[in-house]
Amino acid sequence: MTRGFLRNSLICLLSAASSDAFVTPRSTPASSTALHAVGALVRKAKEAALREYVAGGIEDEVMEQYNKIKAAEDQPLPVKSEMGPLQFDLTKRKGTITVIAEYKRKLIDSGYIKEVFEPAILSSEFREFGASAISVMCDERMGGCTYDDLKTFVEDQRRSQNEVPGPIKIINNDVIIDEIQIARTAAIGANAVLITLGIVGEELALQLMKACAAVDLEAILAVSSLEEAQKAVDMGATMLSIINVDGVEAKCAIKDGLKLPEDRTVTTIVNIAARMDKGLEEVEEAWACRDKGFNCAWIADALYKAGNSVNEHPGAIIKSMRSKSSLRWASPVAQSGRGEGAREYLGDILM
């Protein structure tokens, strides 16, 4: 099968791709029609970007991974009883919580982030302050990052092979809708991808999970309801990220309502959305979710609320989330004023 034939086939497939699936925005409530429209636009934009990428020529290393995926497409999804490397790193003993730190150049509500450091700098900071994995928001419209940023993080972590702490895993948080993105992620050397069930639907999600298995990537399924979460588990998902859900209790209701298999571990990840104030209630939410049994906190915009200030830089927030502090005895949030208590507490942790 020639490269030209594959390229033309991919362009045709992407041109004919359906846009029926939708994703729920995490901000203000809206009608189901509005949510459908948003999801359709997101997917159409990604399809257009993929057509442009394919038309520009697919790299040899990406084609190699893509061929592996196509060779295995008729095989069932392998369900393993043992945890994969990323899942193992995210799943620690009860009463602790791990952190996925997300790198992005854009915030959802305010455009480009001010004072953000380049990947080569933040990659080591995330690792040294205790993040268990790094997510890179590779959708340029939503996160302002590219696959070059993803590659930078992968290469930096490889260079830390003989350092303490050692390398941590890298997750591609693109809007994943096609196998070519899986192939590209594998070719770069990342460890996992995030697949949003509400965007792609069950059939395509299963296809993408099988593609991940074919190239030794781990898949995290993003879900926003108990129904979606249960479908993901029944499909064979081993890591769930709960997104677009407000409030600790609502998030816990999804986790606690799951009927889990006995033959494998399912790791639960809570997405900690940024608040619009100057405090750090996000840290409290991470502690509350830890106490309710979540394995991992995924934090993105909240990492950059204070820029690179001495006491509230991204590393300080990661370390604070991972601390063993109790909601009963400590708080990162000021009782009064604009975040002074948060700065004092985070400063104490860093001493």
C-alpha cells in the first residue's frame, strides 16, 4: 500500500467524518442544542486541521505507527489485569492523591497566559515538585500548543533518566478523533492520550482505544456523567477522567455509582477547574476529592492563576495538592483578603 494511497484515503475519511457527537462545555449551563453545536464546531475544526496535516505529508515514523494500528484493527481490545506504567504512577495508596499537571499557552476564558515559561523549563519544574504526569493541550485553538511542544516535553523527560526524581509520563490532550493522531503521539514517544467519550461516541472511542493498544499507548477516557463513565468501564477503560462536572459531591456521585469489574483496577481522575477568584480553592477541592477516594487530580488553568510568583507558581500548587494536609486542620484559602492565606500556606510548604 503506497503512501499516496494512504494519504488520499485519510483525507477522504476525514472529509466524510460525522460531526454528530457533542461535548458539554464546563462553564455555564446551556441548552442541549447549544451544546451539540459547540461539539460539532470543535470536531469540524479538528477534522479540518487533520486534513491539512495529512495533505502536507505524513512523516515516515508516523506512517510506521499508523500501519501497526491498521494491522491490528480487527483484533479485540486487549483487557489486561495488570496496570500500565502511567496508570501505576497515578494510582497510589488510599489517602493520597497524585497530580497530572497540564501545560498550555491559553486559558479558556482569558486568552494567552501571561508569564508562562517555555516547555523546557516547566517540564523539569512539574517533575521536581511531584507531578506524576504531564498533559500537553495540543489543540492550538483550545490550548495554544502544538505537537512540537509535546515532543519537547517527551525529550526533556528522557534526558532526566538518571536524575532524581526520574522521568514522568507525558499525555497528549489533543481533541482526539482519528487514528492518525494516535500514530503521531506514539511516533513522538508520548505515553498516553485523552479520549473524550462525549465527542467521539462509543464506537469511535473503542476504535481509538484499540489503536492505542496497537502502539503501546495508554488511553484515558474523559466522561461527564455516570452513564458515560459506566459505558467507558464496560468498554474496557482502565482510567477515567471526570470532566465538566461542578462540585465535589457531584463528581463523587459518578465515581461511587460505578459498577467496577473484578478483574482490573479502574483509576479515577478528577478534573479540577480553575476558579475566577484570586484564592486557591482548587487545592481544597483536590484534598476533598482525595478524602473521597479519587486517585488523581488533573489540574490545568489553576496552575497559572498567579503567574510565576514565588509562592504560587505551578510547582508550589502541585506540591500543595499532594501534601497530606487535612481540610479540618489546614486551608490554602484565606479567611479574608485576596488570597493572602493561600500565599502563606503555600510558602510554608515550600520551606
